[in-house]
Amino acid sequence: MSFALYMIGFLVFLGGLVWGASVMGVPTLYIGIGATILLGIGIFSAVGRTRGKDPS
């Protein structure tokens, strides 16, 4: 559940960045590339923060 909450928050953040970049006149290609990179970083960090410890 915390993974879904983390991703929802990150997607809202990413949407705000994309909207701001489009208002500033950044070309769509650069917005797409940046959004894809940030989405990958968001997924990696969400998995890292919400993954449970392995029982040893």
C-alpha cells in the first residue's frame, strides 16, 4: 500500500513539473525525455523505500 501512495505522490509531482515545463515553452520532446527519466528514478526510489527486509 505504501508503494502505491509513494507512486501517486510522485506522479502528482511529475505532472506539476511537466505542466510547468509546457507553460514555459519547453519542447515536447525534451519534456517526454525528462518525464521518462524522472519516472524511472521514481520507481527505483519507491521500490527501495518500500521493500521489506529479507528475514535472515
